[in-house]
Amino acid sequence: MQAHGSSALAPAAIAVAKVALEQPLATPLDYRVPESLIAACQLGQRVLVPLGPRHVQGYVVALTPGSEVEAEALKPIVDVLDDESPLLTPALLKLTRWVADYYMCPWGLVLKAAVPQGFRVRSEAVYRLTPQAQAEPSAWPGGRAASALQLLAEQGPQRRSELARKLDVDVKGIGPLLRRLETEGWVAGEQQRQAPKVRQRMVAVVRLTLSPEDAEALHQEVASRAPKQADVLSQLIQQPLWELADLQAQVPGARAAVQRLVQRGAVAMEQVEKMRSVIPKDVRSPDTLPRLNAAQQHAFQQIEVKLAAPDGVPVLLLGVTGSGKTEVYMRAIDTALKQDKTALVLVPEISLTAQATERFTMRFGDRIAVLHSGLSAGERFDEWRRLARGEARIAIGARSAVFAPLPNLGLIIVDEEHDTSYKQEEAPRYHARDVAIVRAQQERAVVVLGSATPALETFHHARRGKYLHLSLPKRVSDQPLPKIMIVDQRVHATPNERVISTPLRHAIAERLERGEQCLILINRRGYSAYLQCRECGDVPHCAHCSVSLTYHARGRTLKCHYCDYTQPAPTACPVCHGPVLHHYGVGTQQVEDVLRALFPEARLGRMDRDTTRGKAAHERILRSFGAHEVDILIGTQMIAKGHDFPNITLVGVVSADGALSIPDFRAPERLFQLLTQVAGRAGRGARPGEVLIQTFRPDFESMTFAREHDFLGFFQHEIQNRRLLLYPPYMRLAKVLLDSPDPERAQTAGEWLAGQFARHLAEPQRLEVLGPAEAPLAKLQNRYRWHIMLKAATSRELHGWLQQTLDTAQQDRQHLRNVRMSIDIDPVLFL
Ligand code: ADP
Ligand code: ZN
């Protein structure tokens, strides 16, 4: 973070800063840099600036001598927010700029997503009565205004949000009232900065200020009269600097003794920063590294060649499950560190960061920093700063860690690169794997994409030579890949076998007898998918979304899995009062109940969104499974990924078919990946693994290729479909979603906008508009949704077309009135 060049302005220059605000604004705005801030205001610095009546946070993205805005109209920057070096390096500014352009999202919003929230500063108006109002309460206006004035008179100055809360109006609603009172001269508002949510954690330390000889002498002197002081002194003689808390642990009641010693001038007590640490403690590093097998050795050497001379070509490391990819990553990281570079490791989800962190900590200790949404704001704040200062040299984290502040970046690992959680489903809608590839190019780093089931797009690039293709075709110690069997549920159709078929039941019983562990995958949480009245056929739906409600047996509720709307489960049909409601579809809770009935002696665990809400819940569940306190772990796809538990010898998939009913051209690919990944959890130790997949579609390609562990076969089959139907990687896609509380407006806006896209079709062979169509999830949280799909032969054409059409559409805003538009480049979800 030191090398920012001469970004501070010379005082002579006319100082204008372009500031990207954390607001939905198309471009950064110009602000004047006041004389007093010229030295402090640097590129990448966070600043507080006026926007309308408020002060908001933004980032200095450029400094120029002049502006196109007239000098008088330029508002000044209110304050520079970081006293240390700027938060954003030029490299991160460049990267976020690319993300903003490519994903068509305001730069400031990208920056907001990149920087931990703990850094944010807010300012809010504080209102007080004017002298006039105080002087003549009899002249106050009536109604709600009177209540507001009364409140200010009784309770003194109030923040806007406090006022709103106490008057029981929402924060937006109180705006007009306060503005009126301000113009009429009853109240005065002033912006005040609110303290950021997190700050440095400070701890008291005690330091010996005497020379060793003087300390010994003093020790002798106090030994008999003040034994506590003597104890403290002898600790300080051994170690001259202590954290007060540690000293108190050694010498109970040390605080008072320290105070005495401070008075004597023997020690000093001061506050110093102590960063919060999230790195697991007491992790032992193994004495010897495993010897790489031949395939690992080859892969590692190839990556070393790239590290020595980065050529901008991404590396695909295709290694079957359990082939030792992580070991290769760690060797490569070690090489990067030896070159004095830093490394970034992306893992798909929080559930995986715990295990990854532990493994990486064993090797690299506190050179690691962890970044993910499961951390507290304070922890993220500290991890970010440890990286920025170079105190930690390896960042591990989920999606947004792709923006980690790593000076001199040498290597980026994207583990399980095919995973959909790398795509962010709200603005900025970036794909962390693709951003990682761009970041590596921009910073001349090497990027390694690892997976047993790469995305079709990724493998396609590798086959065409755009990526370097390395492979680990076997498991590390030559353990066989698990044997996969498909259980045809049409044959096992009796009510008793609906959830757990006879073959799966036998297989589980065998494992329990041998003291081995089982993993049972079911891709739906809750008890059953939906309820249906046997008489009128009614299915209870969410009040706010166009989806059926899922039945949760615990608490007997119906829940919407999109908006969390919850209602008590009805005992009779709410429509026709029919007394029988049937359960359809199976969820994790039902599987748990059925297994408990079948194997009352077995210890069961469940891992899904309902059981992992707490902060360390993932870790706790996985740890107890790892310690074999659980025999059968039931879970949604979060149990499928990445974990390495050698005692699992059976994986059961209760129903594989649900994944195919979603309207998504990637559904077969997803299913193949899921089956291969979950199968990969079996048989990683000494004993071989077995996998049973229950399905009503035993001949479907995703199942048959997964059964043969045949990624290449699946790829060749599926890529044909993509070519025929003109889907990625042969075309680029964008999705434009229009949603509105008014169903008609959403539709007419969609029709109008699709017409605009059609008008701007330059080359019909290379571009295509599909839709508008009602989105599969036609209503979400009371908003009606329509979407338009755009296809183009190249991303350049896609962007050009979008930009041109949207520019003209902006001039015709009335067609989009009351409609929210969002653009999704390279979309992953089509709901
Ligand atoms: P992957 O990430 O490809 O699924 P892992 O890296 O998790 O595979 O490796 C699986 C297991 O094999 C881990 O427990 C790891 O420590 C071990 N392992 C990796 N490489 C070797 C090796 N060369 N020799 C022995 N064990 C190894
Ligand atoms: Zn809902």
C-alpha cells in the first residue's frame, strides 16, 4: 500500500476530485478539493461529500486540475475519511472500473461491494428548534408538525431517524415535514457524522521503563511490603512488554499493582491496537510435506513456469475429486511467497472457508487472512488492513475476496471454479471467477482454476488452447473413485420406499454396522415441497411471490423460500375446507424423520439453511461429523462440496430429479456437477466408497455420465446442445429484468424495451432478442417480473448493442415509469 506514486496534488493545481459515490449514479461526480484537504486527498481515498441535503461516502477515482462543471457550482469535499494510506490501490481502482463497465453497474456501487462495510461512514441530519420556535410556541403549526416540535422542545436535538422512530413515521416519510419546518424557520438541521460501525480494537499494554538493574533493585525493595508489585515486576523482568489481560492471568489482581508501579515511574501503561484474529489457533503444522505424485508434480512444475514468467494465460487444473488439488495450490502459493509476491484463494462458500482456512493455516500460519460474510464487521476490517499493510500475504475467502487488497499479487486460485455461488445475484452482478481472470491479467499474476467438473465454458476455452489445461486424473494414493449405482425409483415405488429405497436402506445399514459414515443429499430444505388439498387441488402459495410454500414440520409452518414469508400450516384446505392435505416432494426434515424411524440407534446430523443460521454453525456441524459424533449427515447441496472426510464410505442421493425441472439451459450441467461432487465425498480414505442415486430418470445423461465418472463424455454430449441452441460458450448472453408492483407496467415496459432492442439490431445473424417473457418466478416480494434475453456472438457486440439501446431508451423514460430495470451480463440464474 505504500507505492501510490505522487497522487497527492501540488497545492498550485486547481484541485478537482472525481468521486464515485455509493449511489445509483451513472458516473462519478466532480467536487472541489478545499485548500485544507489538498495534502490529504489522494487517489483511492474515501471522502465524505455533499449530495443534495445529505453527506454521503464516496471514493476519489481521479484528480484533475479542472472540471467541466463551473467553478461556483462545484461543491467542496467535506472530509477525507482515512488517515492512513488510501483504502484503494490504483490496481483495485482499475479492477473495479472494469467490473463497473463490464457488468454495467455504477462504479461507486462496485466499490461499495468491494470494501468491507465496517469502513462506512454515515452522516445524518440532526434537528433542533430555532430560537424563533423556542420564543413563540403559541405560533407553532398544528398536526404532526406540532408533535415534532413538541418532541424537540422536550427532548432536545434529535437525529432524523430518531425523530422518525419516535413519531412513528418511516425515515423517508419524514423528509417533507422536516423540509417544511426548516423553510418556515421552526427547525434547523445540520449534518453530523455518525461514528463508523467498527474501529480499531485497542488493548492496554504494560511496559517496563526501568533498566534491568533498576528493576531488580526495585524488586528487592518491594518484595516483602508489596508482594503483588514484586510479582508483576518479576514478570516484566522476564518479558518487558505485556498485554494487561495476559499479565492479570499470570498475576491475579495485577491491575492495582501496575497502577502503583506507574506512580513509581517503573512501568508505563498504554493503549495499542490489537487486531482481531480469525485464524484458528493451535493448528499444528505437519512435520513433513506429502511427496507429490507424478501428476501433481507435473502440474506444479507447469504452474511454476508460469509464475516465473506470467503470460496472461489462465490455467485450468482439472483434477478428479480427491486428486490432491489443494496440495498443488499450496505448493504454488509457497513459490509465489518466495518470489515476494502475495496470493489470493477463492473458495465458493462460507461452508468451505472453515475447512480451507484450517488446511492453509497448517501450512502458512498467520500469513493468512480470511475474508467472508460470516465474519463480524470488526474482523473483516482487521483482516482487510492486515492484507493491505502486507502483514498477511495470503487472502482466503468467498466471492467478494476477489477484491482483497493484495499488493504485488502473484497468484490467484479459484477453487471449484464451476460453482454458481461465484456469481453475485444483486448489483454488481459480477462473476468472481471471471473477475479473477481479469485481475490476473491486469496485475500480471497467474490464475489457476481448479475443479473436478469445470464449467463447460471453462473447459471449452481449455480445449481451444485459450487456457493451459493440466490434469490430475487419479486420486492421490490411487484409491479408486467410488462405485456409483443408479436406483430406479419407478421400480421402488411403494410408499415405504418413497424416501429411502430398499437398496439405499441396506447400504446405510451396512455402513452403520461397520462404524463408517454416510452422507445423504436431498436438494430441498424443509419437510415437503408443498401441500395440496385432495379435494379441490389447491396448493398454498406465498402471499408475495408466485411460488408454492414449503412445509416445515418443526413449528408446523409454511415458508416461502424466496422471501421468508411464514404462516402457520393450515389443518384443512383454506379454500374448500377439505380435511386432507397431501404432502408432495421430500425435504431434508422428512429424510431426517424417515431415517430416524429406520435407524433409531444412529446419530443423525442435518445441514441446510435452517440449521446453519448461526455464525459458526457450519463449522460446528462439520466438526462434529469429522469427529464421528454423527453417523449420517443429511443435507442440501452445501454438503456436496469440497469436504475431505476419510471415513465416509457411502453417499446417497435421495432424489436427483428436482434439479432438472428448473427452466435453465444449464440444468443438466448443474446436476452432473452436483452428482460428481457429492460422489467425490465417498471413499477418500482407506476404504472404497459407494454412491446410490435415486431417480425417476435413470437414463438421463447427467446420471449416466456421472455414473461412469466421465466428464469428457458429458462435455462432448452437452456442448453439442449448446452449439445447436446457440448458448454459451458459442454466444454471449445478457438478461434484462423489469419488475414493478404493477403487473401491466412490467409487461408493457418489457414489450417496449424489447422493441427498442430489435430496432438497434445491427447484424441480425450475430444478435438476437428473446422475449419479453414473464419470468419463471413471475412475482417476487409483490413485484411482477418480466425479462428479455439478449444473445450476441461476442461480448463486444453485446455491450455495444446494450449501451446504444439503453442510451436511447433513457431519453424516453416514461415507458419505464414505475419499473425497475436490472441488467445481468453472463447471467447464471434465469428465475
Ligand atoms: P482435492 O482437492 O483434489 O479433492 P485434496 O487436496 O483434498 O483433493 O486431497 C485429498 C487428500 O489427500 C487430502 O487429505 C490431502 O492431504 C491428501 N494428499 C494430497 N496430496 C497428497 C500426496 N501427494 N500424498 C499423500 N496425500 C496427499
Ligand atoms: Zn415469498
